[in-house]
Amino acid sequence: MTGPIPRPGVLDIEPYQGGKSKDTSYVGKMSSNEAALGPSPKALEAYRKAEATLQRYPDGGAHKLREAIARHHDVEFDRVVCGFGSDDLLQLLARGYAGPGDEVLYSEHGFLIYPIAARAVGAEPVAARDDGYTVSVDAMLAAVTERTKIVFIANPNNPTGTYIPATELERLHAGLPEHVVLVVDAAYAEFVTDPAYDSGQQLASWAPNVIMTRTFSKVYGLAALRVGWAYGAPGIVDVLNRLRGPFNVAAPAQAAAVAALDDREFLEKALAHNSRWRDWLFQRLGGLGLDVVPSAGNFLLIGFGSTERARAADAYLQDKGWYLRRMDSYGFTDHLRLTVGTEAENRGVTDVLAAFMGQARV
């Protein structure tokens, strides 16, 4: 007996691998782009208060959270939908708009959830060539066919940290057929300071085939609670609301997210910390002779010149209790990704890398 057989395509999915760490104690986990300063104290307080009503189902419409998002981002309340992390919403979009025989387009070094979401619904994932470390709009448009149903773009992109400006995002949208859904995954939008950047919100405010997704996992430090949201065309939001679970965001998560949005002082502190230490890490690592990609996120992609050297660096770091992210699955076998951490973490990990590089030169 062989047992049940899944439908075609399911066994082609490579399970997503998160940032590595040991189950026991470690010196520094800098592999998952988690918030260096953690969540807002006000978010923690709201989370703890929610324990008094754990016997109650959460608000299925996440009304208070959507109101807070609409207020904070100046968007229409009824065009916001919340999910169990933005990954949840990305996969619901694939369910809603793609299936067997369709193609889902994404960039060559884009977030691994995109091909997983495509294969999960029986669609064909198609990777468009990047321009070095950056999304190529020309390559994306050239890869569009009559079978294309969704285009995913992470802006800024994970794991490269690069982004395209609003003009290029608009050019991408203008070149797509009207029936193709453009999904702008702006998980790291809060970290970008360039006025030429747009998170996708501007396009999503008027275009009938655009949706922007966001998360509370990064700058707000609520990764464990899995809270994401999307804003966009009313028709697409309607589809998401029809597909999502009826109680898809837990009550403590909703409460913490509302409090996090309202704590502007802590948000500014977190952003200032990231900006300062991202720049410091870029200079320090570059000074060690490493090839560091300029990043707009809370992480840096570090090139070691060869696959062997990157793996040796990874082994050396782990031996000292430091965990970075291997990039083999993203096509960067000679790179590691480093999350911006606390001051102590940033100084500690670069000291270990300095020792490795010194040893490598001997």
C-alpha cells in the first residue's frame, strides 16, 4: 500500500527553511532579520492584558487594528485586510488568482515564499533575471506571458536589501496586462529613507490590479505573533477576505500590533538604531575585505568570494556561537546574510569575522 498521493506539484515544493539557531543557548542569532530592540514596551503591556480574555474568540474583522493601520498610514479602512503574517496573505493571493496552467512571476533572487505559494496551487513559478543584486523591470516585463497571473516583487528585496524607486515600480505596473495582479511585498518599507521610494501604497491606492503587503514582524518586533496586513484594490481585498480564516489574527496579536503602531517614540528609536548600526556594519565589514551589498533593510548580504570561503566562515561563526543565514537557496552560495543586531551583537560578530578573515589570510 502506498497511501494517499498528493496532487501534482506538491512534492516539488522545497520546504521553507528559516534562519538557523540552536535549541540551546547561543551568543548571537543574526539569521532571521528580527528586530534588534525587540517589541515596544507598550506592545508587550497590551499583549499581557489580553490574557484576561483568552476564552473569547478574537475580532474576526480585526477592526481596531485595521483602524490603527488606516490612521497610521493614511489609507482607507475598508481596503485593509489583516492576516496571520504577510506570508499568509501572499499565499492567499496565489490561491485566489493562480492555479494549474498559470504562471507566477518573481525576481531571480526574490523571497522564497513566492515559488512555494505558486507550486502550492499548482501554478508554475517563473524567475526573471535580476540586474546584479537588484530587480530588473525590463527582465520582469520580458518574462510576462499570456499565462502570467501574478507578479510578486519584494521592495526592498530580501535577501539583497536593494530596492527599485517609485518610477520603476510604476513602469513595471504600466507594462503588465490589466488581468495580472501586481503584489508589492513591502515587509521592510519602514527602514527606507529615500524619498524616491514608494512602498506600493501609491499604486495600490488607485490601480485595480495592485496590492501591497506589510508586516509587524520586522521593525515592530512582533515576529512571534504573526501579524501582517495588505492594502489595495477593493476587488483584491474582497478576494482575500473570502479566502482568509474567520479568526486569522489572535486577539493578543491584534492588541500588541495596535499598541506598537501607537508607540511612535519607540518606532523612531528602532529606526535610528537600525540606520546607525547598518551603516556601521557596512563600513566595518567592508574594511575587513568583504563584499557587502548596500542595504535599505535591517540586514546585509555579505560576499566572501567563493562558496568554500562562505561555508568556512559559517562554520567558524557557528563554532563561536554566532548564527548568520546561509544563502544557498537564494542562489548566493558564496554569501551570508547578517541581521542588524544590538550594539553588543554587532561588535561581537564583526570581531569574530575579523578573526576569521585574519586566519584566512595566513
